[in-house]
Amino acid sequence: MLEKSFNKGYILDVITVTKVVGLLCNNGRVSEAVELLERVEERGGIVDVVAYNTLINGFCRLGKVKVGCRLLKEMELKGCMPNADTYNGLISGLCDSKMFDLALEMFNEMKRVGINWNFVTYDTLIHGLCSGGRVENGLKILEVMKNDKRVSAFHISPYNGVIYGFYKENRLEESLAFIRKMENLFPRAVDRSTRILDFCENGNIGEARRIYDQMVGEGVMPSALVYSNLLSGYCSKGCIKGAFELMNEMIGRGYLPVASTLNDVIILLCKQGKVGKASKLMEDIKGRGCLLDSESYGPFIDVFCSRGDFHRAYMFFLQMVEKGIVPDYHSWNYVTCVPLSTNKLDRRQ
């Protein structure tokens, strides 16, 4: 249909162009979207900032953020001025690609060219920095946001981004201290969070879940620390269904569980004899970028050795070593006790 329109000399209106570009980008067909914009421009049609932003976001979603940065310069040369959404999309893409210094440069460039930062700018950059191990940088951006009179400080998402950063770096005491500092801004969220954490610590998971449901029902987004403690609590009670539901919610909120949280689920699954499900979970989480540790592999080695399946136990041991993870004493002990007569692996492994 588009081809017929071009052949008949019709010029597509900007709304139609943007919709088609969006459809193409959503299906990963960004090259076709580029070609479409070029043909529209060649015929004198209008391509506005919304269409360019859609294309830039499409490239960023595919991990081609540098192409998105080039498009920013191209649109400026063509007289199409970028807006905050343009930069927000690029900052998000740069953070996803771990290009944090470039994301900070893009943030500062907005100020230089006279484009005001908005809440999405701050939230995207803080979450990206903190989840990428740059919590100190994220805290500095949070301070800038708090001093920006144009942006309301009463949004909890950037603060949860900082907590997530502390959680990922296992800085739990700092995360608790940060939560307490939030009390003046978010008294209800802090009250609910601290009560959930206290109930989890005391093993009262039913009451912790009740407060969690109340919290979500009030429209308050729980932090990664709340999810982690509740998830571990469910595992301690042997409730694998509840643990999986919470983990899916946690990931849906943009919080990837760290190894210590994931290990609780793996241990429970292996104890329940669901080794295949545990292995599938581990591969899925690894694919999402979760860094595992020796305790992630230990349960598999334990269960296979207890079954006399030393070959598979040793394969998990090798996977761990090949990824540069130092085995703990328990794993070494199991593997070194494998009878030589059952270890039929090629010595070249």
C-alpha cells in the first residue's frame, strides 16, 4: 500500500509516517523505517521530531545506540530540533549499553542546548546508573533533581532506583539507612517497607505479604529490598509458587534478582527434586544479565552427587570454573570425593 502511494506521487502525512515508523521499529525493522523516512523527505514530506524519536528508540532497543546518536545529529542538520524525549531515549539506550559516561555527557548536553530536564530524564538516568554499579553518580543526579524546582521530588521511582543499586552491590545497611532518610518524603512507603522487612526477619511471611498487598493496593511501588526479603521468606517456608510469583513481579518492575536472592529459589527447587526447573531458571536469569556465584551452582552439584550422577555434577562444576567463579569448600569437597571409577570424562576436559 505504501509503495502504491509513493508510485502515485502521494505524500504521506506526518501522523501516518510516524505510525508506520513505530510499527516497523516495534518489529525490529528499523532499516525499513529509515528508508521510509528518506523517501518521505525526498518527496518533500514532513518528518517531525516524534518520527525521529520513534526511530531513535527503535535503534536503542536493538542495542544500536550509536546509530541513534548519529540520527540526533542528522535531524539537527535537517532543521528538526530534538526535544527532551529525544535525549531521554538516548540516555536510556546508553545506560542499557553500559555507556554511562556517554549517558552523563548526553544529560549535560541537554542543559547546554537549552532543553530542560524532566522527571523521565532524572528517573531514567538514576535507575540506569544505579543498576549499572554507579550508585554514587546516581545519588548526585538525585540531588540535582531534588534542587530542580521544575520537577516534583514526590516521585518514589528514582529513590527505588538508588535502593536497587545498593541491593545489587550488597550494600544492605546503606539501603536501610537510605530508606529511613526517605521517611519525610514518603512516610507511607517507608512505614510499609520497614514493617515488611521486620516481619520477614521474624519469619512472619503471612503478615509481611498482607502489608505488601496493602502497599501495592495503595499504589506504592515496592523496592528491590522488599521483593528480595519477601522472596527469601517464601523460600524459607518452602512455598515455591509464592516465590516464583514474587520473582516475576520483581523482574517486571525492572529489578533483576542478585545471586543471593536467586540462590534461595534454586536451593528450594533442588531440595524439592525439581532440578530441571532450577536449571531452566538459572539459564533464564543468566540470559538477563544476572551474575551468579558458587552458591548458585552448589545445589546442582550436591543433588547430582547424592544421586550418584557424578558426570553431571562435574559438568556443573566445570561450568562454574569456566565462568571464573571460585568454587566454595563444599563444591570442592564433593567433586574431589568423586570415585575415579565413575569419572569417565575425557581428561582433556
